[in-house]
Amino acid sequence: MSFTGLPSEVVPAMMTGLITPRPAIEGRADAYLPSPCIQNHAANLAFLPDGTLTCVWFGGTMEGMGDISIYMSRLAPDAERWSEPEKMSDDPQKSEQNPLIFNAPDGKTWLLYTSQTSGNQDGSVVKCRISDDGGKSFGLVRVLCGSPGTFVRQPIVVNGRGDWLLPVFRCVGLNGQRWSGDADTAAVLISRNGGESWQMHDIPDSIGAVHMNILPLGGDEMIAFYRNRFAESILSSRSSDGGETWSAPAPTELPNNNSSIQATVLNDGAIAMVYNHSNATMSDARRQSLYDEIEGGEAGETTVVADIGRKAVWGVPRAPLSLAISRDGGKSFPHRIDLDTGDGFCLSNNSKDSLNREFSYPSIIEGGDGTLHIAYTYYRRAIKYVRLAPRSLP
């Protein structure tokens, strides 16, 4: 595998999985997860019932291609090296993306992911596999939600009544045009019977609000954060009835570049958010769409439709990757550090020729001892892992 275009200091550590302290930054250690793939993207972290930390992501040639599959690597308790990845999906006709792990109250462990053809996100369905042995092995693939255009990214949350809340976004195609994200909206799939069936609950006035990330705040109070298709600001909304209904998404003080974010509630009640501190006002870099490199002759061949509203903004640099802390329930995020810096070039998804330099799609989870675990896309070539001791937090 060629490492052309990667920083020279990164190459020796690529794909080894070994966690290495960063001497210049007290309390921080990094690793690059092993992978057989040219492209690696969209990591999600979760602990298994036995304390093993897992990371799932998708890998293959390029997002949208039929060889994109789901992979999982594990970090056993007290281990300092991530395991060789396991391939968790393998449909050669589908691009399988955006995986997440959920430990259900009944002791079962779920793997969820999306499945689509080419760049047609408006045709995506959500699939799952279920483990009865704490994530050691998983059962057969089945469809969780077959409503075309349904996409997942963020973890399932269980409310005080025991309802499962799966945040989704709905990829909407417009009058014969190829999907480009212009009319995507947010929703919550709610299951009241342990995942046997699900009901779709749309978020009001949510055009452009995707990757809904639900955080419980205590009692029936919840807050959700969203990626913004129009590359303006991270959005947020609130629920006071355990996630049944939500206010319309509204801008926060944090910028967003139409790339994924993730937040978690820390043991002390603070909210930690990982995101790209950039938006469309900070750069004029633009690309036609997320999948313009695999659309071939179809690119640009669209039907003009009146009054479709704003266009999704693609290509804004995905850097720096930042960590921000809120200590007022998500109202403000005054404390911030940068985890990775660079130009964040993302006008191409081409990993084979190392044309991408983004830091993106973060996942964050806190251990019982207060250690923060973060994983994210590095140049679309690897999944990078960062471990931060509590004393390292801003």
C-alpha cells in the first residue's frame, strides 16, 4: 500500500494499532487502527459489556463503491494495541456505511449500518446484526428500517420509560435529480418493544439538520446536536418528554462545515463535543456533491426545480478537528482545544492517490475513570485514535 502524501512522521505508525504516548502533550496517546483498506471513514466507538472498547467504521476503495464494507477493531481492557479488524458486512452490490454499536438493556449487542447503491443515499436502508454473547459474534444480517433514504450515524439512546431512540436522517431526492443533500431532514425512530418494531417521528423544521446526536440531561430532558448541510453552524434542539417531541433545530455558537460531529455527557455533567471548527464563511472551497467522483456522466445532468430552497454546501475544509467543553448544558462551549490541524482539503474522496487531507467524522466516549476516547478519519486513509487523560481536558 502506498503512503504517498501522508506526513512522514505518520507513516511508521500507520496501521499498527499500537497506542503511543505524545510526549509533547501531557496525558495524550495516539494510535492508527489497522485496516486492509485504502479508504477508512466514519468511526464510532462503544464499550462492550466486558469493558472491551470497540471501533467500527467503513472501508474499501471509495465511499459509495460496492466494495465499501463495515469493519470492527477491538481494544481489550488494559491493552495498548488495537486488534486486527474483522469484516462485519460484505454485500458486493452495496456501499455499506455509517456503522454504530448499541448495547441493549436486555444484554444483546447490536451492530447497525446503512446500505445503498453507488451515491444514491436516497435509496439507503438501515441493516443490523445482533450479538447474544456480548459482541464476540454476531448473527445474520437483517433490515431494521427499509424506508428508502433512511441513514444512521449516531448512537441509540434509551429514555427513562425504556423506549429506544434511534436518531436518523432522511435523504431526500428532488424531482429526478441525483441526491445531493439539499432537502435532507432529521427524525427519530422509536421502539417501545426492544427493537422489534419502530415508528418514525420527524423533527419539525429540520431541513439541512442531519446526524442528530441525542444526549440525556436528566429526567425527561434531552438535547440534540446536528450537522448542518448548509455549512453554517452546528444546530441544536431540545426535548422535555424523553425524546418523543423536539423543538426545531437552531444555531449554536459553534461553526459547522457540513461534516459530522459527536458529543457525549461526561461523568461530571459537562458536555464534550468533537467537531471541525470551520464553516463556509471561512473558505471558498467547494465541490459539486459528495459523490461527484463516482457519478461519471451523470454528474451535472439534473433537472431544474423551482423553489427547492438552499443548496447543500460541500468541500469546506475538514480541519481543524477540535474538542469543546460546555458546562451549562450545551448553551455555550467556551473551552476548546485542537486535536489535529492542517488544511483539511476534502475536494476529493480519492484515497488511492492520497488526494484527501481531512480530519473528520469524530466519535467520543468517556471511560469509567474519566479518560476520553476519540476516533476519527485521518486523510480518509486511516482511523486515528486519541486517548486523553482527564487532566488534558480544556
